[in-house]
Amino acid sequence: MATTVIYTNSYNEIITEQQLSSLKDYNKVYKLNGVIKKIESYYNGQFDGAEYFKDDNETLNDIFTLVGTNSLLITEIELIGNYKIVNSFSYNEGVNTHIEKHLLLNNKIICIHEQQTGGQLYCEKYLFDSDGSEIGEEIFSFRYNADGSLKNVSGIGYPFSNDNQRLNADEIPLYLPNLLIENPYYVNATFLP
């Protein structure tokens, strides 16, 4: 198994080791057989944390032994049908402090679930314009209450404007009567459609 190391700047552009000496903020990216395995982030020249991409056969103890336990983000990628799920778990001193899940369809995020360990859930979903063959531009963004019920929606075009950027859940049927009927996935914070 071939391991290579590359460096990127804060914009994730590849840089040389010579350019590295002039930067304070950069990433050290470890690739295993061409696939990113670990990213170490440096801020003001100091180690700021690491992201590790976990394989199914690896345990937390394996990763903690290999990478350490301070300021660690462990990412797992799962495929279910046409969907990609990216699960990210933040650890500090070996304690899970934050969980974030992204649901992607055609490489566009359609749902984000975030939860502090033992805390309340934050959820946001996105609806994209589609011609049936490819997902287009985002047209609606949905936010949810801690109990999973729909809180509000924002979007582009009517009825949204600079003065009125959101509709509360009870206003949606008045302005966009078919929105939730035609798109029932967005009625609540359920992660998978």
C-alpha cells in the first residue's frame, strides 16, 4: 500500500513544500493508494486538529492509537442506493463532542443533521430545482425545531424578498400550497427519504 503526502493551502489548493515555509495556515494530506486517509490542519503554524477517514474494518481504539485523541474528526462514508451519507464524529481527548451527518444526492447536500453530544438536534434540508436528469440550483432551504417539526423555509423568487426571506411553517400553505404535498420529505427532520 503506497502512502503519499501532499500539502494544501487554506483554499485546498495543492502547494509545494517550498511554498509551505511562507504559509501559516495549511493542511498536510495523507493518501493511501490515491485515496485521502488523513488530513492534519495547521493554523498559525501549529497543529490544529486532524480528520481521519475510517474504513469499516477499523475500530476507534485503532484510530486513537494511530492518530491520537485530541482535536480529532473521524469521517465515515456510507452508500445507500443513490444516496451518500457522510458521518463525522468530533473527539476531544477521546470524548465524542459533536456528531454531524450529511445526506448527499448527486454530490449535493440535501440534509444536514448536527448534534452536540447529549444536546439537541439541528437540522437543515435543501431542495434543488431538477429537470429529472440532474439536480440543479438550490431553490429552498428548510430549518427544523429541536423536536423535528418544520420551523421555516427560505428560498428564491416569490414569495421571498430582501424584506421577507423566510416563511414560518404555518405560512407555507398560504404562499406555496403544494410545496410540502409534492415534497413530503421536507415536512419533518427525518434524515433519510
